Amino acid sequence: MGEPVQPHSVWIRDALEQHEAPLIRYAARMLQGDMHRARDVVQDTFLRLCQADRARVEGHLEAWLFTVCRNRAIDIARKEGRMGALDPEKRSALDSGQESPGELAARRIAHARVLKLLEGLSPDQQRAFRLKFREHKSYREISAEMGTSLGRVSKLITTAMATLRAQMAAPAAQAQAQEVRS
């Protein structure tokens, strides 16, 4: 028989204990270090988790939390961007030929696709990949946190990268077919 299912409140508490700090760091990076807004974003994220259908979230909780957190941080940044005047630094960035809105949208779409493809990796690959690229930890730090060898960490990340590259290079039709099935 399987493990007994935790009560919803325990599941939420465990998710909060495990993911709150990384989510705050992630949101703060997206919001230029504003810890107050980052905490608000994470609070909104966990409120949405409380309202979410547990059965639809449970298999990919971490990915779901980071996606909701990212979307909420983007919403806040957009809202504040519309409400605030264009400061000289932002104006010079726009004039300097930096990324166009179309390029930015394409990058965001690719980012969302990578997040979706991450769900297809093994749990260890997902964890190692996130520790390396989301939390910017060294292989040695990842090895210590995961309780595994440096060689295994290297193999997990290398395999995850190869898998993601292959899937990202797949024709658009194949990617759309995968999205329709999920």
C-alpha cells in the first residue's frame, strides 16, 4: 500500500517550510532586490497554493510554485512599470539597442518551455538543475545538499542539460503535440 496522504494543512506547511526561502530569493532577484515586494509575491504564491487543486499540483509542486511566483513577480513589475515614470537609466537602456519587446517575449516563451520540460526530468535531475541554475550553487554545494558525490552531480546536470537541449531543438510541431497531451 502507498503512504498515507497528509492532511492539506500539513502539506501546505511542509511546502512553505521547504520552498519559502528559495522562492523569496527568486522573487527578490526578479524584483531588483526588493525584499518587501518579494515576500508579498511569495505570500500570494502560497495563497494560490491553498486554493489550488492538490491533485493537479502535487506531482510537480516545486515547478508549480516557481511558475506562480514568477508570473506574480512579472505582474507586479509590469503594473509598477505602467504606473511609474521612465527613469533616465531605463530610458538609456531602451535607447541603447537592448532586447526588443519581441525578443523579450521570445525569451520568456523559451523560459516557460524549459520550465515545462523540466517536469519530464527525474526528480534528482530537476533538483540538481534547479540548485545549479536557479540558486547558483556550485557542484560542491549541490553535492553536500543532495548527499551525493560530485561525479553524480555532474552526471545529473549534464544529462539534464543534454535532455533539455534535445527537447528544445525538437521541431515546434512536436513541442505543440506534447503541450496538447499535458
